[in-house]
Amino acid sequence: MALPLAVAEPRFGAEAGQAGVEEEVRHLLARELHDRVAQTLTGMLVDVENFKSEQVGWQDVVQQLDLIQSSTRQVLASIRQLLHDLRGEDALGGSFVDVVRTAAARFQERTGITTIVEVMDGWPSAIGSAAAMNLYRIIEEALANIRLHSGAGAVRIVLEQRSAGELSLSVVDDGRGADVDPSRPAGLGTIGMRERAMIFGGHVRIESEPEHGTAVRALFPKAMLVAEASPMAPTLKLTKRQRS
């Protein structure tokens, strides 16, 4: 039996502010659970379904179990990291470029898709920690879509300065292309990428043609990325409500 919908009463002052924080936290959790957990689990299901249709020997079974075990560890690590993030701990260690190169190498090893990272002149040697995490999640989402849907043989991740005041991040594949019809509702992953870009004054554009691959391009004001903390990315702090 469906539960009746609660009618919200008008909220004022501190209570309205608390409601805004809670709404932001719900959006944050939705993005993070999708980026860190749901994508990996979906990939595991696709791998298992494909494997079930193949004629394989025992060694292939052992290899597939190793992959499933590795993916399970990744999901657990992602959940633990999410819990750390909610407690306010740093999530991304090392330089942003080094982390991206490591992610690209792991992606290539896991999928067999050639993955190249190109860092052009003008890309800053360091960016803010919050910006680094959000850019990294955009790359992760783009790579997850490539793995699941593209049929690509090669991927390029390009970090560059487009002008004196703008930085660009691109993830380009040579796959079968994607449906970018603007009349169709965007998926949660695309919405998440756009939300992450908007936090730092940027925007995401997805370009694709059938059999000519897909390009995810994110453009940002340089000043918003190199700053240690962005004024558009408020820190969320949950507090317990006092009982009256």
C-alpha cells in the first residue's frame, strides 16, 4: 500500500538552511554512489553476462573469477572512500595528472582499450583538491561509459589550456558513437558530470556521430580550478537538530 505524501510546511531561517543542506547532501550521495559503486557493479554484470555466452575452459573461469574478485574489492574500497569523504577526509592523493595517468593505465589493463593521457602546455602543475576530485569523477564517468557502451579501441584524455583564462578536459574515443539527441532525457551519469562542472563555473558538452566515436569535453575558468577552495562549492556540514 502506498504511503500518503507528507505535505511540507513553510520553513524559515535556520530550518530552511538545514533543508537546503540536506537536499544538497542527497544530490551528493546520488552522484557519488553512481560514480563509485553503480558503474562498477554494472560493469561486473555485463562482464558476467558476456562470459556466460562464451565457450571457455577452466583457466578462463579462474581468470574471470579473479576479475570479479578485483571488482568486488574496488566496490568495497569505493564505499569506504565515500564514508571517509562524508567525514570530511581528503579523497584524492598525489598530483591530479599522476592520478589520471594511473587511472588510464588501470582502464587500459582492464579493458584492453588503448588509453593515452595528453597534458598540453599551459595545464597548471597543481589544481585545488575539490576541483581535482570533481574533474577526476568526470573522467571516471566518461571511461565507464566507454567501457560499457562504445566498442572503442582507443581513448585519448586531453588536459589543455584553451585560452589564457580557460582550461579544457576532453575524453575522446573512436567507438560506435552515442545518442546525443537533446530531446531525450539525460542519464544520471551525464547529469552528474554536468553538475560537477557547474560547481566550478564550467560546462560539459558531449559530441558524437554514428561510427565516429564520442567526445566528452569540459571547459572551466582557470581561476576556479587553481584556487584551493571554490566559492561555488560550499562545504557541507551536517549537524544534529536540537530537540525542543
